Amino acid sequence: MPTTAFSSINFSDITDFVVNEGHGVKGLSDVGLKTLPKQYIQPLTERITTSTIIVDGSIPIIDMSNWDNDSKIGENICDAAEKWGFFQIINHEIPLEVLDNIKAATYRFFKQSAEEKNKHSKDNSCTNNVRYGTSFTPQAEKALEWKDYLSLFYESDEEAVDLWPSACRDEALDFLSKSDIVIKKLLEALMKGLNVNEIDQTKESLLMGSKRINLNYYPKCPNPELTVGVGRHSDVSTLTILLQDNIGGLYVKKLDSDAWVHVPPIDGAIVINVGDALQIMSNGKYKSIEHRVIANGNNNRISVPIFVNPNPNDLIGPLQEVIEKNGEKPIYKQVLYSDYVKHFFRKAHDGKETIDFAQIN
Ligand SMILES: COc1cc(/C=C/C(=O)SCCNC(=O)CCNC(=O)[C@H](O)C(C)(C)COP(=O)(O)OP(=O)(O)OC[C@H]2O[C@@H](n3cnc4c(N)ncnc43)[C@H](O)[C@@H]2OP(=O)(O)O)ccc1O
Ligand SMILES: O=C(O)CCC(=O)C(=O)O
Ligand SMILES: [Fe+2]
């Protein structure tokens, strides 16, 4: 439990309590706050309303079980990446136990005291590769988001053993390593769809040269209709492999529309989405789609995305094969991937605007 009693949290101290002292929004939720602090009230335009939600469409569900014998699975993956930018996979061969273990580890990490978690905050962490935080970029946001997170950038098992929090380290490493086979299958199919038939070492670095795993915690929220769990954004990854629990609340923007579609939790499924890096490499063929998470008034929710990324030192741009073999005009320029990511992290969530950084004007 937080050391500060509910009655003594002054509203002007909220940011200090949540952000600086490391209690997070979980700390606010735990003390039974009845009214959403004003710092979390989002403008009307950023709240999801029933008028923008559609119920007559849903992202594809792709069964991976017959991968070795059925080339249609690869085609369906490419189709989903073009038309939705999002899909769910089932029978993906990541053991269910690995998924259960990382969910339990997420709860274990966030159940710790603020003092323990805050050892990994931006100011206190002894490494940039481990970061505990809240909202997205509190210093750049006009309204905060109702989410705490732990973000772990993978360098090596040895480094993780030394530096990642023991509450979740082994389970996070296991989820990362067990997801590798399916990540390679997905990338193989997506490259085939671009007429890239071989993933050599240079391509492998570009497509999956770095990985980051985030543990997201969305505590029960007073007045959830006034705020968001995560604001509208697209991921800056190549691909994101997302494990969500059974609560729901992730919404995806339907291509070329203003409608938002719910991503229903399916036991044992993994949600896959195309990130900006793959949209850029495919010269816009695969879509990195805006998505967001609502806050929930009744339940806590967790999710665990693995962001599969280029290497930070890679230059990313439309792949040569796409331009040469397919005879396309590039719509994006070459940018250093770490510059792209820094641009993303230094501003508040702003929908699809990050990609303007790479657009040829
Ligand atoms: C948290 O809520 C989120 C997160 C997301 C994430 C979606 C993704 O797609 S994450 C995948 C990102 N890709 C990578 O991490 C791979 C490439 N990595 C890099 O290039 C570098 O590791 C780096 C991320 C650029 C950091 O390099 P470094 O040299 O350490 O640069 P800094 O100057 O320290 O950081 C730059 C800037 O970013 C902020 N920042 C760094 N890491 C994180 C992080 N894990 N979470 C949040 N912010 C981070 C850092 O504070 C710096 O900002 P300043 O204002 O302090 O200058 C999607 C949705 C969410 O809600
Ligand atoms: O929690 C979720 O379902 C999605 C989170 C997300 O979009 C992210 O962490 O990038
Ligand atoms: Fe995301």
C-alpha cells in the first residue's frame, strides 16, 4: 500500500505522488480515489464514444497450426497487414504456460511498493534499458493517461539477468525467446508479399535487430469515460506481438474510416500489429494502424507487448526490392531508426503523426 494516506493527497501533489514518487496510477487506484484528478481529463476529441465504435467488423483471426502445409496462411497474413494492420493469431506454438507466467509476473512486479518500483524510474534506473513509468511522456502531455508500465530493452540474456527486475525477469525472457519462431514466420510471410524471398543478415537486423518488452498495468479507474488508458498512437516497431488479458478495451481504427473496432480477448491468442518501421519499409503497403485503450471502471487490466524493431543504428526506408522489383516511387526517406524512436518518445501520443518524420514532402 502507498505510504501516503488517501486524505492527505492534495490534488496539486498528484503529479508528484504518481510520477515522481513512483506510486503510479495504481497508487491512486489502490487508495480508492472516487473522482478522476483533473490532470487525467482528456479533451472530448480524445475520448472514445459509442458513436465512433462499430460492431459489424473485426480484425482477422489467423490459425497458424497448418503453417508448414498451407501457403494460404502466409497470404492471409499479408492481406490482414494491408487491410487492417492488425490481426490475431491462434495455435501459434507459444506455450500457454509461458503466457500465463508473464501475466502473473506482470501482477507480481506492479504489486511491489512504490519505492521498489521507482528504483527503475528514468531518474533512478542505473540503465536506460530498464524503465518504470506512468502515462506515456508526462512532461510533454497536456492530459495524462491512466497506465503504468515497465519497459525492458533486450540486449542479451546476461545483461537482463544483471539488470532486469527479478519479479518478472525470467518470465519476460521466456516470453521473448518463445515468441521468436512465430515472429520469424510472420516476417517471412510479410517479406514474401513484398517479393523479398530471402531474409539475409542485413534484412534480419532491419526487421528484428532489437526487441523491447513492455508490461502495461491499467488499474481500475474512477470516471473512466473522461480519460484513456493509452491515447491514439501507432507503434514505431516493425511488428508488435501483444498479449492481452481477458478484460478487453483495445480499439483499432478501421482503415480509411473514422470508426474504431474492438479487439476481443481470445484465450491463448496473440494480437499482431504492423508498426511504422514496416509501413516505411513496405513503402506504405502494410499499414501501421492507430490504436488506443480505454480506461476501465470495474477491473484492472494488463497487457504485454513485445516490440520487434530494427536495430537502433539502422537506416530505415522503403526496401530496395520494393522500389526496384515493384517499380514504385518511394514515399518515405531513409531515417536513422533511433532518431525516429526518439522523435516518438519526446512528444505526447498524437495518432499517426510520428510517420511524418519520414515522409517525403
Ligand atoms: C510507454 O508507453 C508506450 C510505449 C509505446 C511504445 C511503442 C513502441 O513501438 S516501443 C519500440 C521502440 N523501439 C525501440 O525501443 C528500439 C530502438 N531503441 C532505440 O532507438 C533507443 O533504445 C531509444 C528508445 C531511442 C533510447 O535511446 P537512448 O539513447 O537511451 O535515448 P534517450 O535520449 O535516453 O531517450 C530518448 C527519449 O525517449 C524517452 N524514452 C526512452 N526510452 C523510453 C521508454 N521505454 N518509454 C518511454 N520513453 C522512453 C527518453 O525519456 C527520452 O526522452 P527525453 O524527453 O528524456 O529526452 C507505445 C505506447 C505507449 O503508451
Ligand atoms: O494494452 C494494449 O492492449 C495495447 C497497448 C499498446 O498499444 C502499446 O503498449 O503500444
Ligand atoms: Fe501500441
